Amino acid sequence: DDCKFLSFEEWKKLKEADTKAPLSKAQPGGPLPNQQAAPLPQNASSSPHKPEQQPVPEDQGRVYKDKFNYASGDCAATIVETNSDAKGAAAILTEVKDSYLLNKCLAASQFVVIELCQDILVGSVVMGNFELFSLMFRTVKFSVADRFPATQGWHDLGLFEAQNIRAIQTFDIASPLIWARYLKIEVASHYGNEFYCPISLVRVHGKTMMEEIKDSDRSTQPAPAETSRASPAQETPAAAFGWEDGAAECKVRGPFLALDQYLRDLNYSANYCDVPMMHTNVSHPALPETASTKPTQESIFQNIVKRLALLERNATLSLLYVEEQSKLLLDAFFNLENRQVRKFEHLLAHINETMYTQVHYLERAVGQIKSDSISMFRAQSAQALRSITGLRQETRAFAGEISFLRKLVVADTLIILALLVYVIGTRE
């Protein structure tokens, strides 16, 4: 009778509250049960006079490329749109210094839209101008979009100010905002006073969805056993002040995009030719007045992983929910069966009592009817006898009267015949 069936959401909230209750009661400063004393190093020697062997340094090799250029023509990056006065726009996708995107400095609008190789989170944009007798770009604006034409508008990554040097300059993007397929570069102002304003090179570095999911998996992996045995003096400030839990819960949430926006072929080419730089790269932060603080959009892989984890968790909870509901149903059916048995027994007892009362009443009614019938039959018999006796007397009286009338008729007939004879005799 006390079985209460909860909905799945109510049952889920109740289970989560029951799970969090023991965790909140645990003491954060207590010792962990799995902590053990750190073992001695295997190379420790009991003899203090034994000389230690110096490790032989290994050859670290030579790195030819540290970042992939997603605006390279080798990986199928293309130019989709420029201003009307621009010439040779495809030159910025190559590493040839003698070719460049040429614009007149008097042009009202100077921009170029590049379709990148893959959908990436733009981390940095590299630009360079190696032409001597030309103007150097000064203020540059970067915008990204996931499709072209940008039906939902361009997302501004920031407004950057370059230096007046003939070298490669790197512009770091603080907030990539979305998974971009198209990058729009707008030049707002220049240094100096020349006729042409070229751009020799554009590189775009960033992180693909697979790299993002790998980095997130790498960050969520548990630390090695050595870190768990570290002394309290080596704790990070975040662990010392208890900030780690809050940082783990502070996750970036972005809008969910359609699946077909991300199911595209991922073309990755290893044919990359790096041009040796003549000057040191100069990194430029975004201007503070145009810096964007919007959260970065999540990748489709992260959404899939989160939804799969949520689906797996809901499936496990569903099995537990079904199991508990089955137990509740069994208890409810058992209670219902007992209740129905009691009701049926009470009903049978009531029916038996009613039938006994009805039979007893019928017996008394039958006896009363029988006695009344006998009395009525006797009265009717006496009345019938009296009626028969009266009828007999009346019949006898009626028979006497009939015989008298018969005699009277015979007398009348004789008189009439005598009169008739007399009349006939007198006429003759």
C-alpha cells in the first residue's frame, strides 16, 4: 500500500542527492586510504663512496616544422573572395617571397577571405610583407565564419596592430570563438606613404577537432603514481587553496551545431615547405578595446563524447530504475493480491451470510404459505359443501315445481280439448 512510483527524472535527482550526501560528509584533510610510503629509488646504493654514472645525452634531432599551416595551398586552401582592386590573391597561400597579394593603398576596402583546409580553432595568424618599396600594414582585423557566404555574420577575433618591419609577424588569437572554415583578413591602416600595399605571406595555425579531443583526453588522464606521493610543499597553489574542483566544473559551453557542418573530409598534407625567416617572429596581442571574451564553441567530437557519456549514464540509470520499479511492482502486485484475497474472503462470507438469511426467510415464508393454503383450502371446502347442499335443495324445489307445472299443463290441455269438442258439437 505504501509503494510510490516516481518518474525517471525524480528518481534520478533522488539518486544524485543520495550519491552526493556521503561525499559532502567526507573530510577533505584526512589521509587517503590508498596512500602508501614512497619506495626507495632502485638506483640507490648503500655505499656512499661508489661513483655515479653520468647519463649520456641523446641526440634531440632537428625539428623542420612545429605547426601546420591551414592556409596553405598544399592542403587545398583557397581564396574565395577579395576586394575588387586586389591582384594575385593566391600568392599569399604559398611560401614564395617574390609573389604577393597586391592592393592599391587608395582602395577604400582591402580584405581577403581564405577557405582553410579544415575546420579549426584559430590560434594564431602569421602575416608578412617582404617588399621594400611598399606600405606596411598597420591595423589588421580578423574575422571567422563556418560557411560562406556568412549567413549568420562574421565573428570578430580582434583588431591587431602590426609593427613596421619587413618580417613575419604573428598575431595570437585569445578567443577563437567558433570552429572556423573561412578567415577574413581586413587591413584598416598602413605605415608610410606609398602607392602599393602588398601582403607576401599568410599562415593560419590552430587546432583541429581531433587535436582538441586528444588534448582534452590527455588532460583528463590521471596523474602518474609519483605525483600522488609528492610532499605537501610541492602542491600547486590551486590545490593548496582548493580551486581545482571549481576549475574542473568551469567548462566552456557553446551552442550545438548541426552534424552536417562538421562531417567534411579532413585533408592533411605533409608536403610543407618552410621558408627560413630572416628576422625573429614578432607576436602581437589583440587591442584591449576589441578583445572578445565570448566562450569558444565546442567541437562535434566533444558533443558526441558528452552525449555518449550522458547516454551511457542514462542507460545505466535506466537499468537501475527499471530494476527498482520492477521490485516496486512485485511488492505492489503482492500487496494487491493479498488485498484482493481478503476482499474475496470477505465477499464470500457476506454472500454465505446473505444466502443463509435468505434461505431461512424462504423457509419461514414457505411454512406460512403452506399453513395459509391449508386454511384456505379447508374454508373453500366447507363453503363448497355448503354451496352444494343449497344447490341440491334448490334443485329439489325446482323439480317439484316442474312436476306441478307438468300436471297443470296436462289439465289445461284436457280442458282446451273439452272446450274444443263442445264448440264443434254446438255448431253442428
